[in-house]
Amino acid sequence: MSANTPHINLLSDIGFAKTVLMPGDPLRAGFIAENYLENAVPVNNVRGVNGFTGTYKGTKVSVMASGMGMPSIGIYSYELYKFFSVQNIIRVGSAGSLSAECALRDIVAGISACTDSSYANQYLLNGTAAPTCSYDLLTLAHTAAREKGTQLKTGPLFSTDVFYNDAGSTLEWAKLGCLAVEMESAALYLNAMRLGKRALTICTISDLCYPPYDELDALARQESFTEMMELALGTAVLAEELPALEVRE
């Protein structure tokens, strides 16, 4: 069993799987575990951030909530990669469409994450970091999508620290080709890049950020994004064959 951290206290010797699905919402983590994982066992509940490990189609898979925003997923993903030998994290969340290409309930994979966050400042780089997903996981996600007959749209995301943008400037990111806005991917991708692990965000469009400004309610976000969940789980099964990666010091 790995050593516990300030935010993750293992509840079972089963530990975490090679791949962890990370929804923002703890209730969505519970929904995935209850409806998709066989013999799911609770592995964390510090601060109500529920985590579970079980099997999906014979493959060990974990699911744990990340909370909202880059500081939150930054903590949990860092600890999973660094201290619990997790190789792959697949964020499964909601996003607001910035592009007419993406309608409600469309599924989007983030090849990169433009951001207004200062998260990368910690690296003291003489330049600008480019948060990017794992090409291996992205390729496997497209393979899983073809097998399921699911349409998976791929492009840049915009990861923001601000949900209620007083300047009203979020749509400006669409001019750079950003398909959707969310609040976690840049930190997740940067952690994976820094630690030499793999990350991918797969989101379901829950809001339209342009006229007619439609949106799905909270219960729909929690329980109805099953196509995205199944796609991520299928990707996790395929990712089991990827080689193990050591933490980059």
C-alpha cells in the first residue's frame, strides 16, 4: 500500500489502478463505480472526494473525483501520479461549447488546453508552456470511439480559472480554434507532462456559450453522460497495454 497523503488516505489494499477516471463531481464518481465497475471498493473519501477501484470488462480501473478547478485537480492528479503509481488519468467532465461545431451532448477530446491560469508559473520557465494531452491516450480514445460507433470531436480546449467571467471574453478563445471551455485540463496536462505520465480530457458538452445559450441541468450532468463514461472506460481497457512510466524527477 502506498503512503497516504494529505488528500488521499487509502481505505483498501486494492489501491489504485493503472488508469484513473476523474470526474469533477464526487457523485458522478459514485455513479460510474455503481453502474460500470464490478466489485467496486471504496479507496478514498477524504473531504468527501470519493474514489473507487473495481474492474471493467476484466480490467482493473479506478474512478475518483477531482473537485472543481485547476487547484483541485492539480492536487489530486499530482498525488496520484507521484505517490500512488497511477500511469494514466482520464478526466471525464462537462464543458461549455465555444464552437458551432459542438452541440449539446457532443463528446470532445482535448488535444491541448489553452489557459488563463498561472498554474505553469511554478516551473519558472523562460517562455510559455503548452499543456498537451498524451498522444497515446488520445489515439486509444479514437480507437475506442470507432469500436463503439461514437463520434469523438478533437481540438483545443480553453481551461479557465473563472466561471463567471465579468469581462465576457471567453468566446474570444474560439478565434484560436478552442472547441469548448472547462476548468481543469491545463493543470492535469501540466502535471502529467512534468511527472512523465499520461493524461487526457474527454468532455460532454453541457452548455452553449453562444446564442441560444442552452444548458443541461445538474442531474443530467451527473447521470446522463453515459456515452462519455463508456468511451473513457473503453480507453482505460486499451491503455492497460501501455508500458509503465517512471515518475520524472
